[in-house]
Amino acid sequence: MDGNGRWAAARHLPRAFGHRAGVSAARAIVEAAPSRGVRTLTLYAFSSDNWRRPPSEVAALMVLFRDFLKSERTRCEREGVRLSVIGRRDRLDAALTAEIATTERVTAECANLHLRIALDYSAREAIANGTVGPDVDLLIRTGGEHRLSDFLLWESAYAELYFTPRLWPDFNSNDLEAALRDFSRRERRFGALPAPQPTSTERWLR
């Protein structure tokens, strides 16, 4: 979910506007994902390194996360979206952790999509603590950066990587479709050799 701040700056708006636009983009992608065969979607919302940002921006982000959980809880339950949060919680305020717990409880039985929000997340910490998750098939990085930035390092060992210059607030269902189409053309060997192609004689015999 990279590019919120740059999206706002390009429009001469405060960074907070970019983060709100990023929430709208997240909502659109969550709605589009199940129809395209996506069953687990993890969004990198706030890294452990993001605490280094200005306190005012961090405080605004935490309020935004809390409001997002409150506003989307009913929608997630209605649409069959299970929402869970990965990352540390000991540095989050009590109001936010309460909203996380409530949302996870209310949506626990939903099965159309598992939406995971990475909040105060560091892949290195997750690996050190043995709290890694399921393998990643496709990792999409928006905003033109070509790095993983401490996100799902262990789980992405054999992930297909897709980089796009599109800033996150502009990323939409068509962009998701393009990424999935690109993914479908990849040959995933997981360290093995490609499957042997049949000879012309074998093709004729079939």
C-alpha cells in the first residue's frame, strides 16, 4: 500500500488526505479480490519502521485504522470477509486494540476472503518470534519501489513479485486484474526443473 503520501503531495494536499484515499483503494481491492479467485489478501498498512514518522502523522494513522475497523466491520461480516491483524499490538493504544479484537471476533467465521492487515509489522520480528504465516503466491508492490521492505520475507520465499509504478490510492480492480493476469503467465517451479514438453510423436499419439 505504498504511495499515499506522494499521491497527496502531487495534489498539494496534506499527507492525511493520501492515507484516506488509500483506505478507499483498499476497500475497492477487497471487494474485487474474491471474484478473481483471491482467498487470502494481506495489506501492509503500517510497518514497525513507520513509528519514525512525525508523531502527528502516526496519531492520525492510528485514528484512521480505528475508524476503518469500526466502519468496515459490518460490511466485512455481510460480504463474508474475515479480517485479522498481524504484527505487534503492545505499542497500539487500547481503543485500537479493542476494535481489532472485536472485528476479529465478529468476522471469525467468514469464509469468502481472509483479509489480513499488517499493522506495526516487521517480517524480521515475525521470523524471530516464529509467527510466520502461509506462503505467498503473488506479492504486489505499488508506488514504483523494487524492494520487499521487511514484508512477509519468509512467506515470500517462492512468491512471484509484481512491481507497479501506480501509487496505492490509484490502484484499482483493473490493476489487480493485470497483476493476476501477469501472475497466471508465470512458470512456478519451486526449485525444480520445468515439466518436460511432449515430443511431436507423443502429441500425435494423444
